[in-house]
Amino acid sequence: MGLIAVGIAAVKAFAVLMLVLNMSAVLLWVERKGSALIQDRIGANRANVFGVMPLNLGLLNTLVADPIKLLTKEDMVPAGADKLLHFLAPFLAVFPVLVTFAAIPFGDELVIGGQAINLQVAALDIGILYVLAMSSLAIYGVVLGGWASNSRWALLGGIRGAAQMISYEIAMGLALIGAVMAFGTLDMQAIARAQGHHFFGVIPAWGVIYQPLAFLIFLIAGIAETKRVPFDLPEGESELVSGYFTEYSGMKQAAFMLSDFAESVVVAGLAATLFFGAWQVPFLFRDGFHFPGGVIVALPHLAVVVLQIVSFTLKVFALCVFQILVRWTLPRYRYDQVMDLGWKYLLPLALANMLVTGIVIVSIG
Amino acid sequence: MIVPTQWVLMLSAVLFAIGVVGVLVRRNVIVIFMAIELMLNAVNLSFIALARARGAVDGQVVVFFVMTVAAAEAAVGLAIIIASFRNRSTVNVDELALLRG
Amino acid sequence: MRETIGITGGAARPRLRGGTGFAGAFAVLDQYIGVLITFALGTVIVLGMVSGSMIFGARSKGRRAVKDEVFECGNPSSGPARGRFSVHFYLVAILFIVFDVEVVFMYPWAIVFRQLGVPGFIEMLTFVAVLGFGLVYVWRRGALAWD
Amino acid sequence: MTMGAALFLLVAVATVAAALGVVLHPNPVKSAIFLVVTLFLLAIVFVLLEAHMIAALQVIVYAGAIMVLFLFVIMLLNLQDDDPERGRHRYVLRGLAWLGGVVLAVELALLLRGATMGGGEVPADYGSAEAVARSLYTDFLLPFELTSILLLVAVVGAVLLAQKQRRSSLP
């Protein structure tokens, strides 16, 4: 059984990594088209094949044509840059973000031939801490990218980015504590399962109902962590060229872009898991739908599992799209405003949320 | 346990020795500080190993506190380095012998 | 179906001790096999990606000197790029460390505080109050102000 | 050799190599990066020793917070590579330091080789967040509360030391 278990784990890991990578690519396209829609223009709409034929391939432009273009770009390392760190920085920016998803469950158990497969790459007892640990490492990509380039724009962007990321990490961690208190565990699959019942038989008992404020703080802090508008001070192109990845080209620059989008996906995944019932579908139980009023629609096991996975993916996607909408709606903050928001508003608010949660739980018993 | 406790303790000893050498050999005060962090971590490692050997979790709690102290130490230590750099413009310990006058 | 706030997971928590074990020698660490594999796969994918342009990318010949200059809006760059920057960033990092440790202390508390009850809550209240005092001090001293 | 032991040896060798990098690399930024790698690898060793919770904290607090502060300071002061040292007695002192380090390591290793310690069974929830938390908030309550004062003193002291000597908005 040993090797089979390892094989299954490998398949799950590969599937999850591909999910994050592909969703990031799709989001890039959604962002291009979505921003065009918001700004009343057409947006990216053709790819030149061998320089002669403009083709409108839609989504394929970003999924196929873009990577090919980026792959064939010249790889530039500016004079005076630290070559090793210049290479390492994009790696350190993407890797921690990608592996974060290992702890996030994307479905309940799948039973095949009497053997239950937990639809989570790693059923970690300390799931949330693992996620926080990995996302705290993502800072190095930003700092080193800025420092190694030997460019003042890059350095400024890197320092700004690092200070911003660590500021919002506190608010994020404190907001999550409210959720952890409500569920009493750090295990993400257990948290997902705890959201499977309904208040008064109709309202799904999702985390956002226990912890609306925590969700709000987490979402704001999460958007700030991804360094996107309105918090894109580290890369703000009108003041810092493009911040810590000014001196990158080709796939390395794409790696930094990808890390931003993948971070969006991770934030959405975390928010979906903790606040929107993870893979839960309202009224769907292990044997099918149990609607209020006693209507029962029995479903085969496989259909239930597929519904759960689809539900999780849709939730993550919807939260990502929401982040993109925010990005194209709000203007950029000033740096002091960004820091003030983190330290003077979100941090005390998150502390208050934690205390209120504690008082409520203690007084209920 | 996947390996004998002694193996882990030996790893800890080697890391500690490397930290000691770092303190002795380097002249940059920040690198010396980092070598001290390395020594702290070597000790943490032996705490964890012995906690596992004893089957009691309190060794891990001690490591928790060591990390906290290390965090406080880093904050204050680096602030001192910044303050002294402001006055003396150097981080070389040979030139930072303030008390000698 | 309890309808109180905060339902602890009804389903069984995954056991720390996996029954079967990884090649018989890894019994305790079954839950980390997935992490290990993800790390390995992630390393391969990301390394492949980052070095992609170095392998397949175009290469220009000669005249590197101009091309390799750092971006300075077309002007030749002057002076060292890695100047010193504001001590404010350092102050933010200090605050971050202190509050990070505080947050980290709260996580274990958050999962057991139902068992600890009211005394446990008061303990954490004291802890937060002392650190809250630190935040107020820093705030009033102006370390959080960006000018 | 079992799979787990092989993994331990691999990580141990990498840890020692990274630790040597901290001490040997002339560039402070690279030293710091080597230390981050060392700390991360140590977290893996902690996981192998069933200290899951502490492993996560090691990454969050050490690799993700303390080392960021180190990097900030190195960049803040714009430190360059250490100057190569000159003078004959320097080499002698260096050699002595390395000799002392090797002697220390060998001595400790020899001492520890003879130690017999149990590595037997532990409770099923050993090292889980819950077990550590229960111990922390019952047996170690006083140190925990004192920690808050330590952190308070640290933050006040660090801000006092690092801020420039100008009158601030303090009334």
C-alpha cells in the first residue's frame, strides 16, 4: 500500500499545482478582458503567429501565445546585479505561494474500491499555520528581487513591498485567529467539515456568518499581501517603473506576475475554506441533496464528490474575480495611507474582533 | 523515532560549533549576531530531540520561549547596531571597542 | 445539529499516526508526504519556469554594455543604486516581529481556550493588554507616522 | 537504512552546509540567506522529530520575521562584502578559531555518542498544536505572561534606540 499511497499523493499534488497555475493564467485573461470591459475598450484580442497572421484566439492567447512569447524573450541580467540572487528571487517569489495550496482541501473524501482518499494534498494538523508559514516566506522573493537588481527603483519597490507585506501579515494572522477560535482547530479539512450544517435548516453555517468582520479584514489584508491595486505601491508603475521586478525580463518577469496572481488564488482559496464553507454545497450531504421541507434528491457518491470539487473551484474563482473587480475600481493609496490602514485600523479592529469572539464564546459556554 | 537521538544531538553539536567559529572568525557584528542565532538554533534542536526521547512535550514549549527571546533580542540588538552605526559608521567589531575609550 | 456559535468539527480529526506508513518507516509523518511531494514538484515546475527564458530565449550579440545598464528612464545612472533608506522601514519590521510573536502565541491559545474557560481568557487578555500598551506607546511616539 | 533515516541524513548534511555558508560567505546578504535556508531545513528536522507545531513556528518567527529584520538592517546600512583580512597574526587566530571549533564539535559528539536515551513510543497527539498549547497554558503560564513584558520592553527599547534623536510628538 505504501507506494500506492505515495502515488495518490503525487497525483493530488500535481492536480492542485496545475489548478493554481492554470487558474492564475485564466485570471490573467479575465483581468485583461475585465479591465477592458470596465474601461469600455476591447482589450487584448489577437496574437500574431509568425508575424503575419493576427488571430483572435480568446483565452488561448494568454494560455498559449503569451508563454511562448515570454519563453523566447532575451533573459537580461543588469550590470552590477548579483547574478545568483537575481536568479533566485523569482523562484522564491513563486515557490512558497504555489506550495501553500497543499494544505487546502478541495473536496471531501473520495471512496474508490472501499478505500477512502482524502481530497487534500496534506492532511495537516496545523494546516493554517502551514499556510501562514509558507506565505511569510514569500517576502524574500520581493526583497531579494529588489536588492539583487542593483537598481534604485527595484530596491525601493522591494523595501516598500516587504514593509507592506509584513504589516498586513499581522492583520491577516489576527483576523484568522477569530476564525480559529470559532472552529477550535487549525486543521483545514476539519474546518471545512464543521461548516456542513445549516442554521434553522436554511442558512448554510459558513464561517462568514460567525466571523463577518474577520472575513472583511482578511480580504483587505489578503489583497494588500498580493500587492495589487489599491495596494500596488511596491510596483506602482507611475512612480517606480515596475518596482522590484523592473530589471527582469522574459519568464523571470512572468514568474513575478504569476506570483501575484497565484497569491490571489491562495487568498481566495483560504477565504473560501475558512469563510465560505470550502467544498460544501448548500443542502448537499454525503448521500445527496436534503432540501428544507423534506425534499431529498439522492445522488451517487461520485456525483457528490464532483459537485464538491466544482463548488470549491467556483468559490475560489468568484473570490478571485471579486479581487480583480476591486483592482479596477479603486485608485492607488499613498504609502502612509497603506501603512496607516494596516497598523492603525485593521490591527486594532482584528484585536477587537478576537476579543468579542472570545467574550461571546466564553459567555455561551 | 526515525533516527537515534544521538544523531540529532551530534547535528546539534556540529551546528553549535559552527556558530562558535562564526563568532570568533567574523568581524562584521551583524554576521556575528547571525552566528549567535545559529547557536541558539542548535540548542533548540537538542531541546526538540530530547523532548522526543523523553516523550514529553515541555521541551517544545521551551523552544517556543527561546524563539520569543530570540525575537526580542534581535529587535533590540539590531537597534543597538543601527544606533552605533549612526555614530561610528562601521559594523566592524574591532573598531567598535567603545569602552576602551 | 447544534446551532451554537463555533461548532468543533464533527468529523473525526485525522489521526497523527497513519495506519499504514510510508514504506513502513515513516508511520508518524504520513501527513507530510503530500508536503514533501508538493515541494519536489513545485521546485521542478518553478525552476523550469524561471530558467525558461535562459534556455529558449533570444540572445543578442555584442554591444552588451548599453543593454545591460539598469533602467533609469534613458539617462545613464549616477551614483550607487543601493543607498540607505529610511529607518522607518526598520521600525515597521521591529513592530512586525513583536506582533508576529504575539499572534503566534494566540494560535495555540485559540484552539484550547474552550477547555481553559474564563481563566484562560483572562490570561490572554492580560497578555494582549501589555502588548497593546506597547502599540499605544509606539503610536504616540510617532513611529507609525510617515512624513 | 530506512527511508526516514535517509531523509534525516540528507537534511542534516544540507543544514551543516548551509550553516557553513553563513559563517564563510563574505557578503552579509548571502550570509543571511544561508541562515534562512538553515532555519528552514531545521524546521524540516523538527517535523521529522514530530514537533509539527514548533516547525511551523520556526518558519513563521525565525525564517519569516527575525531574518527579515536582519535583511532590513543589512540593506538599511548598505553593507558591502567584508574586507579580506590582512596581517599574519590574523591567519593564526583564524586557524586557532577553526581548530577550536573542530575540537568542540568532536568533543561534544564523543560525549553524546555514549549517551543512552530512550526513543520509545509517545502519545498519539505528541507535538500537535493542542498538546503544546495545553502544556503552554497550564504548566508554563507564568513564563507566558512574562513574555509579554519582555516583548513590551523590547519594542520600547528598540524604538528608542533606532529612532533619530529628535523630539517626537510625545507630549
